[in-house]
Amino acid sequence: MNIKIATISDLKSITEIYNQAIDEEFYTADLDHITVSDREKWFKQHSPHKYPIFVAENKFVAENKAENKNVITGWCSLSSHRPGRKALESVAEISFYIHKNFRRQGVGKQLIEYTLREAPKLGFKNLFALLIDLNNASINILKKYGFTQWGHLPEIADFNGKICGQFIYGKKL
């Protein structure tokens, strides 16, 4: 597996993985699929030098072994918290999504470890994640890396009649 900073050519795969999370519910608060063009502004807000998006890339060998190509198996982003507020420049939101066919294979682990190593080099002292409170898989992996619950917003998300809350998990670097 190779982890690199995402380029615009990775945006289609990033969007596909995000839409998988929407389909599965409780992994994101979005309810409707997004398009690549919907995501372009978001992508441009992620400077590789301050708020990068990292992608995990794996070699894919086709059954006939005639075609080898790299496939994006997951991504992790660092996003600005309250842009423009100077006192919060050392804080970033961490988000991560793994392709459904590559879960439980270490992709999320490697992406989070890589991001935790890179974040201090970018000037971050604190990371936090916003999670649907039913998203046990993400909660458990964050706990494994020393994130703790910093807050809970109860009953704020409505998934077509299923009401749940949102956790804030954070870590001092």
C-alpha cells in the first residue's frame, strides 16, 4: 500500500468511496449521493501544505494478470475548523473513509497512523472527528489511537425518521 497526497485525478475514487458511506448510513450525515463536481470546491479547500487529503493506493492485479493498476482503497482528510479564526489554526478535523471491499484489511489503520505522523509537521496540536454516535467502527478505531470523547450532540441527526446524535472525539498531538 502506498499513501500519498490526493490529486484532482483521485477525486472520482474519493467521491465513490464517500457515496458508499452514504449508502450504508450512519457513517456520514449526508443522505444523498454527491457528484464529483459537487466535491470540487471541497477538494480545492484542502491545500496539500496545510489541509491535505491522503489516499491509500493499492496495486490491483486483474484475474487475467494482463492489467495492473493502482486503486484508491481509502482516504483521510484534515479540514479547517472555523476558517479564518487565528486562535484555531492549530486544530483540524480528521475524516476517513475506506472502500467497502477493502475494510478490515489495515487500510484505515495505515491512513490514520500516517495522518497522525504528518499532522504535527503541518502545525496541528489537536485533531478532532465528528461521528454519528451509531458509527461504532470509526469510534473504535479512533479510541485505539488515543482519541477520547470530547462531546456529544444528542438527537441532532435525522436519518429518515431514525434519530441519533453526533460525537466529537479528539486527540492532543
